[in-house]
Amino acid sequence: MIISIVVYVISLLILYLIIETAVRNGINSSVIGEYLKKKHDEEEEREPDFDSDHHGT
């Protein structure tokens, strides 16, 4: 009984990993995924500089 539960949990974990990988690859290779990645990369390049003081104090 316990062995069957362990086998069931392991198979669900493997199935989860397979589906997660497939969805991630599908999203990354889609047109929208590429657009969002490009937009995210552009936002990282424009990170604000919090150390500079623009108020003149």
C-alpha cells in the first residue's frame, strides 16, 4: 500500500516537471514570450540610479 503511494507521488512529480518544462519552453519560444523578454531586458538596462540626488540638496 505505501509503495503504491510512493510510486504515485513520484510519477506525479515527474509529470509535473515534464509539463513545467514544456510550458516554459513553449512560452519562451512564442512571439509573445519573445516580446516580453525583449521588453524586460530593456527595462533592466534603464534601471534608475537611486544613489544620485536630483533635488539639489
